[in-house]
Amino acid sequence: MAGPARGRVTVDVEECKGCGLCVEACPPKCLELTPELSAYGVHPARYTGQDCTGCGICFYCCPEPGAITVYRRLAPAKRAGDAGEGARSAQETKGGEHAAAL
């Protein structure tokens, strides 16, 4: 994938049941099951740290509410002359570089 990742994923290992649905559903294959067992005796999912598109498919297919959070990178701000008066820069919006998407 060219350029920086357009998103990132956090997985709550206390909520993840290690079913692997998110790993199988992830188009860029940026999730994997950890080799270590959690306190519940399962292999929870983890983000590899690269290639996330921020699509949210992992979030939607996960059977555990709250186990996966997807953050999408904010689109670069358009120039004032290109976007009109309503444009805001990424620093002006709440969330910094990544804003919670799902």
C-alpha cells in the first residue's frame, strides 16, 4: 500500500473471544490472532500496525460489542480557495490525526 495507513484498529483483549471473524473479513489482512493466550484462554486479535484502510468491516463482523474500535485518518484539508469558507483543517477538528469512526 502506498502512503500512510488510512486508519488503525484497537482491539480490547478482555472483550475479544478469539473467533477470528475479523481476521478473515479484513480486506488488507492487517489483523491477526496473537500466539499468546488471553486471561480467558483464547488467542485475541491484534492490529499488525500497517495497511489499515479504515473500512470498518472488522468492526461490523465482530460478535462482541466493544471489542474492536476503528479509527479513520481524517482527509487532508483542502485549500481555502478550493473548498470555500466551510473547510476546516485536520488540526481544527476534534480527534487529531485519527478520529473515531466506528
